[in-house]
Amino acid sequence: MDSETSSLQPLLVIVGPTASGKTRLAIEASEALAGEIVSADAFAVYRGLDIGTDKPGVEARRRVRHHLIDVAAPTERFSAGDFARDAGVAIADIRSRGLIPILAGGSHFYVRALLLGLFPSPPRDAKIRARLVAAWRRDPTTLVRALQEIDPGAAARIDPRDRQRIVRALEVHELTSVPISEHWKRSRQSPRYRPVIVAPERPREELYARIDARVDHMFRSGLEEEVNQLLVSGVPRDAHALKAIGYRQVLEMLQGSWDRPTTIARTKQASRRLAKRQLTWLRSLREGALRWVQPADRGGTESLLAVWHQHRGSRSL
RNA sequence: GGCGACGUGGCCAAGUGGUAAGGCAGGGGCCUGCAAAGCCCUUAUCCCCGGUUCGAAUCCGGGCGUCGCCU
């Protein structure tokens, strides 16, 4: 494993909860290292979602080249598999030009999909999905029982109320005739990179205050108009892209669910919960796999670069 | 000052004698192709003191507090 690991290329990865300051850290690091940023953000991939995703603006993108931003139409559905594939290509491309790729973003599931790979299984199948979801709506227990029969292992591990995963398990079985738990076992893929992972650390209260301020700013900057434009341009209300925080709440406001102040408050709350889940995810990383650094406004870029230079050549991370 | 109502976890709130529902907020966790998604778990000396009772959040007395009305 060691010889295999050490032959892998080191990859600088910046993760962290929303509004923690990943972007600034990434930009400063890119400039210091002559690098380019590969965004790991499940919603910044969609064109037209600018304000609510806090997408780096033209100025930032002129300073440093960003990849995996604006690569999908808001009517499309971009998946973790798409991300892992495209990010891998972008990283290779950056390296081929003698530059340093920096993976930065808060979609930690995407980051893992890139670093460890997803198990080789077919992507979602719209037809099968639709049928299974309809069946679930009629009677969830039927599907749960079906899964217990064809794949007791998976049924034991997936909560019977978790429609998303029950349906996915049945879908994979139907497409491959192999239980999803078999895929789980076989899929221990060897890492594709030797990641050096850092995250900006902030006290929770400070993080939440930043989230609130950012959401206020989004609404002042025209988030509602942006949602309107998307709708006018033909993006259906149930488009996956509109499930993003902020967009979803504005959509609900447009449908009369609540007034503007409530919408803003709910958007803040959804963002805080996201941050909480992101922190949980980071905590669950292997001990020592992640280095916390100060945010860029407190000199964190220096420590980030130090961590990078210290570990890029070693095999400890 | 008088009369009345009310006082249950951070907030809302059910419970009128048998040992504290629920919702929200918060916290913790899970996560293999929807991931900014989805799912799970979780918080109480019932304002205080005394009394009645086998037993009180529930009844009685007093105190404190809040609100309303009156003077």
C-alpha cells in the first residue's frame, strides 16, 4: 500500500463548511503556487446560479482559472459521478500544463467521489427511478420487503424510511442483477491521489454570523430576480438545480408559502444546518487526515502553504 | 391599591390526582451516482414555600412574577 500510495501525485484539497472562507484560501494559494482551482461544489456547476451559490465572480476568475463551474445547464442533472470524471480530467489537464491543481469546495461527497472513486455501477436510470418512486408512494413497505429479499445486507444497512437509498439499491440490482451490497464489498478502490486536506477553522458562532450576513447579501444582490430569470428562461420549477439552498426557499416564497422576511430567515437556517452537516462530515474523517488552518483573514494562507510544502513530498497524509 | 387570568425544557404547547404528549429552534450522527440532497438519534427537580393525599404539574393556602380590567 505504501509503495502504491507514494507513487500517487499529491493533491491539495481545501474543504470546509459553507461561508468558512474556502474560496479566498483557494485563490490566495493558487496565486502563491501558480495553480488553478477545481471547484468541488455541487451547485456552482450550473450556469445561471450565481448569487445563491456565491460563485466566484469574474474578477476572481480572472485572477485564477476555475474549473467545474458553469459546466452544466440548470435544466440538467449533474451527479457525483459526473463530477469525479470531469474533475479528474481537469486535474490532469492542469498538471499537463505544469501548474498545481487545487481542489476546493464544500460538497464533501463529491470530494470523496473524486479521491476514492465511486463503485463501478450504472448511473441513475430515469425510467426505473420513476417506476420505483411511484411504487414507493403507493406503498413503501413493498419496496422495503423486495430489498430484504434480494439483498438482506443492504436492507439491514439502509433505514427503511430512506427512500432515496432504498430506490437506488433496487435500481442498481435491476440494472446489474448484482445486489448493491456486493458492489459495496467489491468497490474498495485504491485512492487516485495522495490528498493533502486542509480546512479553515472558525468558531461556530462566527461561522453562523457569516452565514447570516452572506444570505442577507444574497437577497440584497437580487437572488429573487435570479430565480425569476431562471424560471423565465424555461427552467422547470422541479429542476434539480433549484433544490439548492436559497433557490428552493425563494421558489416557495413565489408560491406564497411565506413572506420575504421568513424566506430570508429560512434560508439562513437551511445554510446553518448545511454547515452543521458539513462539520459532522469533516469530523468523521480519519484522525490526522485533515489539517485545520486559520481562515485567510487571519493568516491561514501561510499555514496552508506550510502544510502543503511539508506534506506534498511525504506519504503521511 | 382592588379584581381576574395565567406561570410546564431555549420558544410554542398538551396534560385537571397515578408518576411529564407533540411541534419548533438547538445539538449529535449516518452517508458510495438527487449530496446545498436524503435519513436517524436527542434535551424537563412542571415559578417558589408549605399543606391535603398512599401518590400532585394537576387539589388547598401563602409568596413571587406576567398579562388584562378596574380605582
